[in-house]
Amino acid sequence: MSRFGITIRKLRISRRITQQELANDLFDRSELSKIEHSELTVSYENEIELIKRLSLTPDEFEYISNNYTLSFKRRLLHRFFELKISIDTADNSIADIEALLQDCFLVENDGDIGRIKTILEALLLANKPKGLDKAKKMVQPIWFDYLAKTKILTITDIYVLNTILFAFDYETANEIIAKIITVIDRDYPFKKSLKIDTLINQAMIEMLDHKFKLAADNMLKLKPLIKKLGQYDKLLVIRARIAVCQKDKTKALEQVSLLEKIEAQQLANNLKSEIKEFL
């Protein structure tokens, strides 16, 4: 029995859900039985739907399926997500990036890890003199040659795209963002924080293209959702950026000071660089 099938069956039984109830309008009961006994495979999209019907996120399902431990690949992905890297910034620890890159080389023939390797190598290149343009060219095929043609984006794909958004021109970046938001709204509505991060990146791209009023208006729309999720560090970031868009250096620096008080030093440092660049 595959891990997917046996985990679906175990969770369905533990929740006292019948095969007919779980399969409703998606499969016949007999088809679900075959899935649970590894006699039938399903598309990724239908796997996600079954997981949702069991009131789990894909990450939670994978954790349970892997006997309540994180796989080596998942640990690498979490380390990558926690770096909060972007191809246009050099604020991460070179040692952390190099260590993660070396561990990624332990995984062979995995598309996700292969793309992350490329991003990490590009980030190291971006830290070198005149390396930024070369770094951008390294990561652009991730979109043009693969993810632009992929109908169903995974959460990992979305994180990867958010990391490399700044490697593209304004129009391409917005094309990528439009696809990300469509996929999140359709397939991952529970990933509200990821949607916020994507829209914050979009506002930053608008700022870089000197569309300051548009950027400020879009960030103002984000404030209620950020407050609802209690993500006050992000709230301070967008307040600072709105102030930058409004050419209010004093107010922007006030938000930086508040970030330093809550020990969000990397965010504060990033904003100081932005204030220096724009004001």
C-alpha cells in the first residue's frame, strides 16, 4: 500500500468517515477503495482535495504520512523558506546559504531541490561584485522553461517564485504574481500569509518601477488582513513603505525604530536600505 493510500484510509477511519462520504462527487466509492489499497493513482489536484476533506493541510498530511517526522527533503525546504531570501538582496548569512546548498547536493533527481540549488547558487553570485545581473539570468529559466507551463503550482513552487520575482521585468513579475494569487485563491485559501507575502512583493515591484501611488493603495488594502492575522512585523513594514511612497522619511524611520524594538533587525535593515534608495 502506498503511503498516500494507507494514510488516507487510516485518517478516514479515525474520523469515522465512510468511503462514500469521503468520495462524494469526486470518485465512486469503489474507486476510493482502490486508492486506499494502491490499486489506483490519482492526480495531484485530487490528492489535495481528499486531504482537504479530511480537514488537513498538505503539510500536515505529509507529516502524518511520514510517521510524524519530517522527511529530509521537507527539512531542506523548511530551511529554504526560513531564509526568506530574495534574489535582489544580500542580507542573508553566506554561511547559512552555503551550508544549505551543500545539503541540497545530497538529494538527487528532485525538481524542487534542483530549483532551490539554482536559486542558492544565484544568491551567492549576487553577493559578488557585478554578479546581480548574472544571478537574475540564472533563475529566469525556472519560470520561463518550467513553472510558466505548469498548470498546478505546489506551495513549494509558490515560495520559489516569490523568491525570484525580482529577477524579472515589471510585466513578467506581475504575470507571475497573477498566477500565484489565482492558484492560492483556488487551491490553497488557507495560505493567507503566503498571499500577503506575494502582494507585499508586488507592491515592492511597483515601487521599484516608480508606481508609488499604486503601491501605496495596494498596501493600504492589505492592512486589515495583516491585522487580522496578527502579523505586526509585516504591518510595520508596509506602514514604512507607504510612508516611503508618500515621501515621508520621518514616519518611515519611526516604523524602522519599532521593528528594532521588537528585534526584527533584518527587516529593519532592509527598510533602511529602501529608505536610502528611494528618499
